[in-house]
Amino acid sequence: SIEQYFRMGSDAVFFGGNEAVRLSVPTLAEYGDRYGVCVGLGCPISVDEQQKVQTEELLESVKEIGQGFFLSTAWEVDDELPVELIHDTTSRVIG
């Protein structure tokens, strides 16, 4: 169960990688509240339409919760990734 990461006694947990966008944000928020832990999620850089949709869904879920989350990139940003894609994703986060 993902709850095991919240029981470790840390101040925050971060879920990155491609699977992070599939986690239930309300469930993560519930565990975060229960254990007093801030939750970090890897926000994918939107390189294709599927990732744009995943990013939008993730951002909307986090905005609905309101607090207790932080976002970062899911992986290291490839230095050959076009700056426009990074800017586009950052603009979506800022809203």
C-alpha cells in the first residue's frame, strides 16, 4: 500500500516518474493530512497530447485540494528539451 510511505516519519514524500500522474490526489491528500506529511508529485513536461491531458488532470486535482502539495519535474529535465515545452508546462502550473 502507498500508505507505507506516509508512515515513515518524514516531513514529506515525493512520487515521481511516469506513474505518479496516475495516483489518486484525494487519497494522497487524505494520507498527508492523517500523517502530517507534505506530498510532492512529479509533474510531467508536456511533450505530447497525452502528457498535456495528464498534466491538466494532475494540476486540477492539486488545485482542488488547495494545500499540502508541491510539484516538481518527474525526472531530470533533458538538456535538449525545447525551452518552449518547459515554459508551457510552467505556465500551466502557475495558472
